[in-house]
Amino acid sequence: MIIDAHCHIYPPEIIRDAERIARKERYFARLIEGKVHRWSTAEDVVRQMDEDGIDQSWIFGFAFADLGLCSLCNDYVIDAVGKYGDRFAGLAVVPPLARGADEEILRCRTQGLVGVGELFPQGQNFDITDVRQTWRLAGMLHELNMFLLLHSAEPVGHDYPGKGTVGPKEAAELCLHHPELCVLFAHFGGGLWLYELMPEMRLALSNAYYDSAAWPWLYSPDVLPAMVSAGVQGKILYGSDFPILTLSRYEQLLRQCGLPGEIEERFLSRNALSLLHGRDALRNDAPRA
């Protein structure tokens, strides 16, 4: 079984009007003007799933600063989940500080969406280190049994469109403030997993997970064995960052890792199932602080 935990889709209206929208949404403009950007619809995801043998994809729209545009994306995700059933799990996008964001999250939850994200703190003027800005979102997601997918990036290395300023320090602070919140950090959490080797941070990051989105462009194959050595093998999820990357690139890296089949199985599906259907059931076996 394979679950892809990181797939972007765009309503046809967003694709059609992208140039006009980009004039007001600077972060969106920065991303779509990047040389690796591609558009994808729900049908594009399904076709790629059929080609790659993927059983389920977690889909979400673009996290705009404008709530109305987010709602349009959410409607599209809700429709896709309704059309394709268990092949999709859907996430909602909202600007967390906008008036009406709470109501939009609740609406999406009642329509079957399972999480919120991928949020872009820099693009939505949302400071995840400020508990005054995060408490309402964290509390609501906890009450609704939803998880948060948050963009994060490594604080060193090359720059790229949308890299942003949320790295391990900021991500850790969010988890310290909200131990009740389940957070899936994109792009391996920008290296946040390394700090689980610190006993106090292992405890603080109990509800943190890490997806592999953009792995082929960021790290060598050695990153996955290193994460296993750090004891977080039960918290790493396969995420392709479709449509800019597909499974074949990750399969090449997995072959070079030489990890046991049980670890690959966790990475490709079991850890995602753990997050969705009982976060602690398949958590890694390393001792807790």
C-alpha cells in the first residue's frame, strides 16, 4: 500500500485566473513564477495515482491570504473527495488570522476533511511562534480531531521560491506551545527531526510528524537512514509534492537507502495510517523521555 501525503490541486478557476490573482497574492505569485511550478487538478492526481500504483493521496488547495480564495479551493477538495471516495483524504486551507477562518474550518470538517494545510506562515502573515496567534487554531483542530500540515524549510542551503522563514526553531516553538496539536511538518520539518535526539525535545515533539516533500531536491538518500538512526522511523510520511515530483524519483532514493522492507512500509503507508486513524498506534519504538 502507498499513501501520498502531500499533493497540491487547483480549481480550474484558480488556474484560469492565476495572473489576476497573483497581483494581490504576492506569495502565490512568487511560487507560480518559479521554474518548477506546475498546475494539477484532481483528475491529474488520479491519473498519476493509477500510473504509480498509489492507493490514497492527501490533497489540498493553495493557502491564500484571502479567505474567499481559500474557500474556493476547499469546495474543490470537498467535491474531489466526494467523487473519488477513499482514494483521497482532503485538507482545508485557511488564513488562520482572518475573520471567519474558524467557521470555514468547521464547515470543512463537517464535509469530511481531515486536516488543515498546507499552510504557508510567511505568505499568510501568521507567526507560529506567537501563542496569541496560534492558540485558536490549535485548540480548534484539537477539538475537531484534525491535524495541521505546515510548510517548513531548512535554515541553510540554497534559496528557492517559497522557501520561507519557518525552520526547526519556529516549528519547535509551535509544538512547545501546543502539545495537544498534531502537526505534519512538510519537507522533513527543515531538519526538526534531528532535535528529537534531545530527550526534552523528543517529549515536546511527541505529536510531530515529517513528510518527504521535495526530498530529491533537498537531501541525499542518506537522510532517511539518518532519521531512522534518530529513532523517528514511525513519524516519517511519504509526500511527493505532486505535481512537481512523482513517486519514481522517490523510489530511486529508496533503492539507494537500502533500508529494511518494514521501514519502507512505514514510510510509504503505515505512518500515514497511524496519523489518520490513531496517532500513537504505530509510533516509533524508541523510548520516550
